[in-house]
Amino acid sequence: MICLTAILATSLSDAHGDEGMWLFNDLPLAMLKERYGFEPSNEWAEHLMKSSVRFNVGGSASFISSTGLVLTNHHVGSDTLFKLSTPERNIMEVGFLAKTPDQELKAPDLELNQLVNIKDVTDVVKASVTDGMSTEQAVAARRAVIARIEKAALDESGLKSTVTTLYGGGRYHLYQYKKYTDVRLVWAPETAIAFFGGDADNFEYPRYCLDATIFRVYEDGKPAKIEHFLKWSANGPEENEVAFVSGNPGRTSRIFTMDALKYQRDLNLPYIMANLRRQEILLQQYALRGKENARRARDELFGVQNSRKARLGMLAGLQDPQVLADKAAAEAKLREIIAADPKLKALGSAWDTIAETTKKRASLLGKGVAINSQLYNIALELVQMAEEDQKPSGERLPEFSDAGRESLLQQLYSEAPIYTDLDQTLLGDSIAKTLEQRGFDDPVCQKILAGKSPADRAAELISGTELLSVEARKKIAAGGIQAINDSKDPLIMLAKIVNPPIRRIRSITDQLDEQDKQAYALIAEAKFATQGTSAYPDATFTLRLAFGPVKGYEQDGQQIPAWTNVGGAFEHEKQHEGQTDYKLPESWKKAESKLSKTTPFNFVSTADIIGGNSGSPVVNKAGELVGLIFDGNVQSLSGNYVYTDKQARSVSVHSSAIREALQVVYGADNIVKELGQ
Amino acid sequence: MICLTAILATSLSDAHGDEGMWLFNDLPLAMLKERYGFEPSNEWAEHLMKSSVRFNVGGSASFISSTGLVLTNHHVGSDTLFKLSTPERNIMEVGFLAKTPDQELKAPDLELNQLVNIKDVTDVVKASVTDGMSTEQAVAARRAVIARIEKAALDESGLKSTVTTLYGGGRYHLYQYKKYTDVRLVWAPETAIAFFGGDADNFEYPRYCLDATIFRVYEDGKPAKIEHFLKWSANGPEENEVAFVSGNPGRTSRIFTMDALKYQRDLNLPYIMANLRRQEILLQQYALRGKENARRARDELFGVQNSRKARLGMLAGLQDPQVLADKAAAEAKLREIIAADPKLKALGSAWDTIAETTKKRASLLGKGVAINSQLYNIALELVQMAEEDQKPSGERLPEFSDAGRESLLQQLYSEAPIYTDLDQTLLGDSIAKTLEQRGFDDPVCQKILAGKSPADRAAELISGTELLSVEARKKIAAGGIQAINDSKDPLIMLAKIVNPPIRRIRSITDQLDEQDKQAYALIAEAKFATQGTSAYPDATFTLRLAFGPVKGYEQDGQQIPAWTNVGGAFEHEKQHEGQTDYKLPESWKKAESKLSKTTPFNFVSTADIIGGNSGSPVVNKAGELVGLIFDGNVQSLSGNYVYTDKQARSVSVHSSAIREALQVVYGADNIVKELGQ
């Protein structure tokens, strides 16, 4: 049960327009009332919260029927679509429809979470760190108290229980989730229409994408009975109608100090971009070798391209002198007010702390072990799990705590296919990258290579490992630290070589994170003291509410309308004739004459979203589903650091387009019948 | 007139197999006699030398008729094919054939060079640098004497005269060229067959590429009369027959010390690769926006991809511990011998010098101004030319000396199209890169940005410049330094901002180059003293002779045959059905039934080549054309540092395939008639 408390909207001194990713237990009621004449009831909020679903692979979703149907984006589901595909049944390419529940395909390792409870545990967590503790002690103390809270909550409720750090360390809330691990695929369209326009149209607008997929959650082998789900709106939103987005924005950095932002701009983002480009070219080259290669690489390639494009937008934002000018002015003003106030003066040290941690982060950048492949990651996880399990839960690295064990093992023991040729390509290149980062003559690098070239070494490791077999993984895990010590599996042996330097760097970054947490907690205090407690916290891949009207914008002197329609997709295809990713699927060509061309297809609104929001339901004041978030336009990408609503927009699939396509293109009457039931 | 002198083959202590890119005035006659029973006459060598042609854009070629026909690769000619293309006449895509001379298309800015004379000027150049000179003085002295030699040679002969540094500074030779600047396109096949298999097949073998194009040189508006040209062989080479390659290998680094190689491996190549990947993704993204964009970006994209793949191969070679082990052992042995010999001992300092210069190079890496676009480069050239022209020729930066002026102006005043949207994209990204390299707050960066984002600044610069007009360029150039000082053209103004830091870095690297030259001259002396003067110098984009038998190799347990044939191309298409770049052009489909499928298509030999050799004629002992170099396989790429002949191969188009295609596919009877005439 969550509680809505009234707060003052007027005190939001540095928020703009519809800025805000609001906590469900701290909604801006006064602002909603003032701006949109809307007073959501506790029931409205609770219903929306419990109708919302989180995809742990990194996306959002919603329940859309009492019978367990879950709506999300095609690109959120694509990890599963890819794992369920084979060369003979390429779901990514041809789509999928189960006409009856027994045709539904079980996802090999999906976990969906429904948020059911939020509790503020700030006082308990903060009390664990006392004056005079070293940073290392503080890390351990905070880790221990969080593990204890999570374990107790799990034991008491049986719910997945996670303590979330908010306001960069200013608040700690315990989030409790009902977990669904039996998830089955019901419907997916072809990638050709889900991602119409491909990488070129990604983050652009106007768009014409049916970026939607439907799963169903099961319990005890039967479709789960769902109490809270969203009814389908009859017609979707009007122009300028306020729309609400309930989803899990992954990460924003709006609390960042100027020093932290400059580190992102000058060092970290360029470094990440270089890595993404490297990965992109590598996967492209692998995919060029043949059609099956292209299929195998597609999911990862999409992820890398998407990330590259998103980060380019973030970097472009930071490289615009005018974007940071506002930030700098607001920070200077805040620091001035604090410095002048004897009660607040001490908080000023936070900025110096972050300047320091930022310098240390810069010195570590590109110094780590960059090895990366699915089988290698499994090996490293087995090695670290065996080590960590020798300690009590509270002293372990958080990902190995008792509370998270079930989710961890679901991934580790997944039967999803691993393509060894692709994995070997990734492993070889990432070994080469490690040499470049640490220097060829570095002793760890020499041990990694064992006298061979990166490519030859990768071939030897992949052909020699047994970890492709889930049984082999389980056997090693069951043997604990002794099995790890005795293992002659070449990937386990590699993981043992790189584990010590990886842990060394992890320990340093954990301490830097702790210092940042303490510093941002002070900055949050400073903001609470000067701006009221009304500010929303940065995104943390937990459920938030955003909102804003459906409306277009001006670009290069042209008015971009809020809507596209189904007919526009056919025109868009014509305009890009012969180009890759601009070919509508056969199913749409066949259905063209039966489709209503005026049905709205995609639309934009000013709601404040970011990566992780993909798949979020968009609802109206009545709580009905009117759309499905799938993207932000390129102007929205600097939203990681700064929200604007001049041109930045979230992009949704219109609810009517999904229904129309299900009926007319895919003949999915069975699904349409279930919607809203 | 060149002279062949007998040298001892047996003294080549660290050369392997057919290693060697030999100077035409210092051919390994004894080795050829011993190994291949072949004693080339002076006339044989002179004929081959004068039949060889250099493309100044970076490739090789040969005269193939008395009527001025020049054969090179499609990918060497593609720069010109691209410049001659328009959306309506896309020569890159559909190919080209002039049935009569008046249909031939004049290249906007091609310069071809025919080497006619080589003279050793080592003593004069070395004498200019005396003991006690500072590095700066040495740079100036060497620059002055070289400019004087070149100017005198030009004035005396009217020939383009260039002093080439050989053995990293051990020898200086004056090369004199007859220049052809009226060059016209006669025939080009479609890119689909010239580059069949695209980026995926590039640097791979077996191959099926008709990577050939024919130009014609003109003098006084008429086809030039050519004395030395290659006759077409009746059948091409036999298996294991020795084949000779006469071309211009661009650059090798086989004299590099271990310190210099480690710098390449650990820092320079990874840095270059990151830049290439960035450029590749940028161009891909630009090309995705539409078909015309793809056409505009294609030439540069090919260059970047080709370079990226080549350098990946080089880096992979250096990252193989076994490749460098030989190098390290040979270096240690040489240093040991020197150290033990009182007469040679002083030479040992060379390695320390290079260790030092290498460290300084590392400290400069990625600190420069990275701005890059065609129009910006023109602006910078105009600014620097005006500055340099205030000094006498011998004191200028070499590219602005009197001897090279004609070639410089041909490029600067080229009427080849510049696409401003593409140029703006390149400019914006390279400004962003400069910010990342130098740091956003760097004063030069702040001046570059002028308060705008990189993208906005690029838009402003490109829309404001007049340099798209060749007349405007000429006018500024005519006005000298005063015109530069007065110019309000935004790109000229930008060039003035960045010119000082660019010159500062240039001055430092010039001095490092000078120190390296002096050091490598000592190492060359050490090698001459211990191994005889038989060693060939590293490649310098000047004419060299390489040779080796036509033969296959073993890979992954399979025997790769020396030849492919025309029928194989059709099979290769089938195996890669539906993949980009694996579609044979319509012309080949139509001609399929008439083509002799057993005609050899591509072949490999052990001849020692590298980038720049593309387009080199391959001849037999009789001096007849048997092939056309167009690639090396992936195993050959580490040849930049180390030659091997275990798997490394040069890849050629077979002469018979070119003739067959001209006749059967393209109906170019007019060309076939001229061949060998």
C-alpha cells in the first residue's frame, strides 16, 4: 500500500516544464492539480503501480488482461525472441503468434517484476555508517545493513526485496516485488515493422514502428490471474491531453556536479563511445560472413548500435556550451547560498569530494580487464560466487547475496543458446583490447595470452571449455571453492587469473561510489534545505511516474506533428525505396487494403523518460492504456543530464495501432478478445 | 638510365624466402640467378621500370599500349570514378566504357608519374648536416639541401624531381618522373564485380574480383605516344612460375626497433584504429540517410574500411608473441655484435635515441587538432601556403616547395565535386573529436567553438564559406598573406585559429623525424657493416621490384589453390545468396553462357607487397603482363613489420580474366585491339 502526500509544486526552483520521474510514494499532487486539474486518488496510483511490470533485462511493461497478458516493446522482448529463434524458426525475422495458450513459447530466462510495496529505510541504512569509519568500513557497513534488510524482508514476505539508493545517497527505500519467472511468448511482429527504418530512424521522429510484443505470465503452469491490469482505451489520447508514463527509467545523472559532468564529457563518454564503436564494427564484420552469422549477431548488434546512438546524443548535449551554462549557474548559486548559511556551510565539502573521486575515476579509465564473452562471464561468475559464498551474505558483493540468489542462478543456468563462434570472436577481440588497455607486457596480460595471439588463445579457450553445458556449470557450482581450485577448465583457469585484478579495481570503485554516495547525500540535503523536498531523485531503474501533454514541436522551421498514421508507413517505405530496413513485411503489404490508413501510429509527448522506460504503458487520467513508450527523439538524449521540453519528446506506439495491427494484419482475434478482460 | 649491379644474396641474414621490395637501381641479380635461373638484362629492367606508372592518390599502374592506355585497379581509380559520377551517371555502380577516344572522360585532378631516372645523392644530403647542429638546425639544413637538389633537377630536366629517404635515413636518392596530368577514363566495370564480396571478402582469399580499370594519358590534347609498355601475355603464369611485381609499395616499417614496434602495438595502432572506427560509423550513419547519401559517402567509406581492416591485420601481427620473438632476437644479436666491435660500438646509441623519440611521440598522441573536412583542409592549405610563400623555397615546409607547386595546385584547384552536407558532417564530428582530444576547456577549443555546439558550429562554417568556388580559392591564393590576413571567410578564420598549434606540433614531430632519421641511418650502417649492403630499404611509395612464385598455401588444414576461375564467381554468388555485396552485376548474368568458366580469375603469389602496390603489373620473365595486383591476404598484413611466406600472399587479377571480361562481358573490342600495340 502506497501513500500519496501533497507537496508544493512551486518550490521546484530548477525543474523545467514537465520535468520529473516521480516516486510513486511521493507524487507531485499539487503540481498535477494546478497544471492539469487532475487529482489522482490513492487507488488510481496503486492500480497503475501494480499494473506496471519491470523486465529485468532492462525494460518496462504492463499487464493488459486478467489472464496474464503483458505488453512491452519488441526491442525489450527481443533478447527472448532471439533466444527462442533458430535458423529454421527465426522469430526475429518472421514474427510469432500463438493462437492458443499451448502454442505459447516459454522464455528460457526471463524474470518479470511487479512492484507491490515501497518502504523508506533511510534512517536504518544511514545509521549504519558512523563518524570515524574509513571509506572501506563504510562500504562494508552499508553493504551489511542493506543485505540484512533485504534478507529479513524476503524471509518475511517471500517477495523479492531490494534496497534502492535514491538522490545519489540521500534516501534509501526498500522495494518489494512479486516475481514471475514462467513467461511465455504470445505474439511478436516482424522486426521489419517493429524496427521500421532501422538504425537510421532510431531516435528520430516522425516514426512508423510497431515496437510491441505480448507475453503471458504463468503460475503453477497456468496463466496467472492478474488483479491489476490496464484497460485498452477506445481511441487513445487527444492532442494536448496529458498522458502518464509508468515505467522504470534506468539511469539519469541530473544531480551530477559540474566536475562529474565534465568527466563524462571529456573522458568517460568518449571512452565508452570508442568501445561501442569497436564492438559495433566487430559484430558487423562477424555478421557479414553469412546470413546465419547475421542472425546470431543481430540482437547484440542492435543493443550496441542503440547504445552508441544514445550516448552520442548525450555527449552532443554536454558538448553544447549552452546546455551546461544553466547547470553551471544553478550549481554556483546553490554553492553560494550554502556558503553564506552557517547551518549549511559544511555541506559544501561535497563538491570537493566529487572533484577528488572524479580524478581517481579518470586515472582508472581503460586500465581494467576488458575481457568479455558469454562463456567467460559465466566462468568469472562461478569463480566469484564460490569465493563469495565462503562469507556470510551481508559481507558478500551485493550480486551474490542470498536475496538475489534465485535471479542470479536463473541467468547462470539459462538454457538459451550460446553461439561459440560468435563468443570466440568476442573473446578474442576483448583479449586484444585488454592488451591495449593494460599494455602488452603487463604480467596479467602475459598470463592471459599464455604465449599465443589473442585469436589463437580465444580459439583454444572456447574449444577447451565445458561451460557450454549447463550441467557442467551446475556441477562446478555445487563443488564450491574446492571445485574452482581443482578445475582444469581453461575458462575457469582464465577467470582465476583475472579475478584478482578485477577485484582490486572493483574494491577501489566501490569505495569511490561510497564517497560519491556520501557527497551526493549532502548535496541532496542542500537541495532539500533550499528547494524543499519536492525534487524527484535521479532514475534508478525503479518505478516512476512521468507525465506531459501529447504535442508536436518545431524543428528547422518546420512543425513536426504529434502523430503519424498507418498510411504514413507505406509512404515512408516509398520514400526510402531500395534502402535496407525500409521494407515493410509481406504481412503488411497483404493487409494494406484492409488497414485503416488514418489510424494513428506513433505519437510524441513531453513526458520525462530515459532508457529503461522502453515498454512503459502510457495511460490517460482514467488509467486506460493509450500508448506504449518505445523511444525518445534525438533531442531528448541529453535528458540524462538536463531535461528540456522545447524539442525533446518521448515517442510511443499508439494503442489503436497495436489493436488494428493485431486484428487486421496478424489475425490475432484471440488476443484482442482478451485485452482489457 | 638505371644500372644493375650484382650483389650477394647469401648475406641476407634476416631476410626470408622471397622477401624484398628491391630498388630498380640495386636489384638482387645473384639471388634471381641462383633461385630462379633468371638474369634480367639492363634493358629488361629499364623497360619494366618505364612501363610502370604511379598514381599519386596512392596506387600503382602500368602502360599497356603505345597509345597511352594505363591499367590499374578499380579501387585505385575509384577516387576519380567517384568524382566523375553524379546521381544520374553513377559510374561506381554501373561502370563505364568509351567506345571511341572522344567518349573518354577527363579526370578532374589525377596526376600519373612515370619514373625515368634515379640518382644517388646521399653524400650531398648527408654533408649538409654537420656535427654540433641542433636537431632544429639539422631539420632546416636537410630540408634546404633537398629543396635545392630538387629545384636544380627540375630546372635542368623539366622532370618532377623528388629526393627520397631510404633505409630510414641511410641513403638519399633523387627520383625523376615524367608527369601526366591529362588522364581520361576509358573503361571501368561495376563495383559489384570489381569489389565482389565487399568488405567481407576484402583481404580474404579465394577471391573473384575484376578489380581493374583502364585510363588513357594524353599530351597536348592527344593520346600520348608511349615507348615503354607491357605486352599482354597469351595465357598468364603457370603454377610455381616466378612472377615479378613492379609497383610502389607505400610504407613498411621493417627497420623499426623493438621500442618503435611496441609503440605501434601498444599505442599508435590502437589510436589509429579508434579513429578509423569512429570515421567508419560516422560515414555509415550518413550513408543510411538515403541512396544519394550512400553514393556520396561510398568512396571515403571504402577507404576507411580498407584501412581499418589492414591495420587490424598489422596489429594482430604485432599482438602475436611469436611474430615479435624473431624480431627481438635479431635485434638483440645485432646490438650484441655492435657492442663487441670497437669500430661499430658508437652506432648503439641509435636504439636509445629511438626509445627517446618514441616516448615523446607517445606523449603527443591524440593531443593535436583533429579537424578534418575537404573545405577546411583547403582553407588550412591556403593559410599555410601564404605563410610559407614568404620564405625562400628551401626554408618552406616541403609540401610548399617550388618543385611540388604544380602538383599542389592541381589538388587545390580541383573542380571535383565537394558535397557540403557530407563535409559538414565530417567537420562537426572532427570538431567534437578535437574537443575530446584537447579537452573542452582548452583555449584553442573554445575559440574553435565560438560558443556553439560542434554541430551548430560546423553548419555555420560550411554555410558561410566561399571556398566551394575554385575561383574564390584562386583569388585568395593570388592575394598572398595579405588576403589571408584580411579574409573574413569563416573557414579561413578557423584555419588561422588552429594553424599555430598545428605548426607547433608539426615542428616537434619534424624534429622527432629528424632524430629518427639520424638514428636509423646508424642502424642501417650497422646492418650494412654486418650483413652487407644487400638489404632492401623499407617501402617509401617509390618504384620497387618484388617477385615470387605463383603458389597456394595451407590454411586450417585445407590446401588453398593458387587460382580461382570465372565459374567460381557464379558459385560464390550462390553460396552467399541474399547478402549485400555478393550480387554479380547484370552484365555478368547476361554474359554467363558466353563466358569461359575455366578462365583463371584471381591468383596468389609470394611476392612481397604492401598497400600502394595496388594496381602493380605482374609480369613474367619475358616481361609480359600476366596479372594485376589488387590485394594481399589477411596473413600478409603483418608484412608491414615482418615478411613471411608461409601463408602470406599477394592477390592478383589474372590477365586472361581481364581480357575475357573486356571481350565477352563489356564488348570492349576497341580496347582489346589496342592491348599490346
